[in-house]
Amino acid sequence: MTVNLRQTAENVISDAIYGMETLDIDALRESADEQTHSAAESVTIYHADCLDIISRYESESNDADVDDMTGGKTYTAGEWREAMNAYAYGVAYSVLSQEVGELLQAIDTAADGLALAADAHGFSDDDEPRISTDCPHGWAAHDREDEQGTHFWSEGNLEGCRAVAVKVAGIWLSYTWTPGA
């Protein structure tokens, strides 16, 4: 099995939102940074995975990040496995940091688009969107989707509430409200 750092980056975001109810992009960014170190450690436990990471992702990594992560330590020939693991960790961390940064940017952009869609659908508050790993309305049928993948629910489908939600970076951002309340 091969290591998929793009999927791992989405998992980092999912783990980073633990305990969050609404989107706070700065707190999410901080939590994701902490999770990125842990994820890089997790994907470099096995030698075969380290070899896979180096062969698949080395060209995508930032050499400066890799040097920082390996600490510039000099290894002897007998420490080649340790050297390989340290280098793979640096490559994984570099690529994950880049991917997580792109996902965070996508979340921030999607949140702005969702706020505009909510306003156009009758929402009139300045709250931050709710954030979750699952669709906030589960199997409730939505009325439509727009070109950006935003789902719209009307009162008939949500027992008197309206909602908009969008899936981005493996998580859901949403607004739910009662019209006229």
C-alpha cells in the first residue's frame, strides 16, 4: 500500500477541527500545524513507507523544510535506516505543510462563498459557519446545488429551517437558520 499525502492532509484538517463548532480559521490553522507534525511522524513509521514517500514526493518537497526537519545531523553508513526515516519525515512534513496550507486557503475561500450564498438564501447574520466532518443535515434531501457545490435546503425539507452547506477539504461548512426568527 502506498502513502497518499494528499489524503493525509485532508485527515489533518478533519483532526484539526476536533472540538470546534464554528469556523475560526486562525485556530484551525494553528491546530492543523500541530497535527501536521504528528501526521508526518505517523506516515514515516515503516521503512517501506519511507521509501515510498521519498520516491513519490521528494520532487514536490521544499528542500529548506526538509533540511530543517532533519536537523542537519550527519549519519554514518550503519545509520542509513535512521537517515532514510529522518529524510522521509522531512519530505512528508514539507509536502503535508504545503497541502494543508492549500486546503486551509480553500476552506477560507469556501467560507466566503458560503456566506454570500447564505445571504442570497435569506440568512442575515454575521456568524461564522458551523464546521463538521459530516453533512449537517445527513440524509435530508436538499433542494439544489450550485456550481461551487453548495447545497441548499428549504423549510419543507428541514422542518421549518433553511440551510446552506458546502463540502471542502473533507469537511463541511454550514449555516442553518429559521426564516423570520
